[in-house]
Amino acid sequence: MVAVASLLADPKVITVPDPDTVSPGFLGFAVMFLLAIATVLLIRSMVGHLRKVRYLPDPEDNTSRTTSGSTSGSGPA
């Protein structure tokens, strides 16, 4: 603990860069670019999977069709 306190007290050990000259650099650009590309690919994949989904009616709708069809008299008596 004393070693950490002595390192923090010495201004030569910890230097704060000038806020006007600090930038994310190439590594920051590369990470953000890869995240953007991954997001676009995931969205395209999700849209493709959603197009394959078959939307079936609710079970309530299915039972209402069979009951309404049997009361109309279209079936055998």
C-alpha cells in the first residue's frame, strides 16, 4: 500500500496527456468499424430469419373456425 501511495505521489511516474492531442487513433477506428460491420451483418441475418418464420393463427382462431363451420350446416348431417 505504501508503494502505491509513493508512486501516486511522484508526478514523474504518472503523466496526464494533453487533452487536445489525445485521440482514439487507428485502433479505436478499427474497433468501431468492426462493430459496425458486425451489427449490419447481424441485422441482415435477423431479417432473413424473420422472413422464414411461418405465422400460424392463434389456437383460439382455429377453434372459432371449426365451431362456425359446423353451425353453418355445410358438413354431413
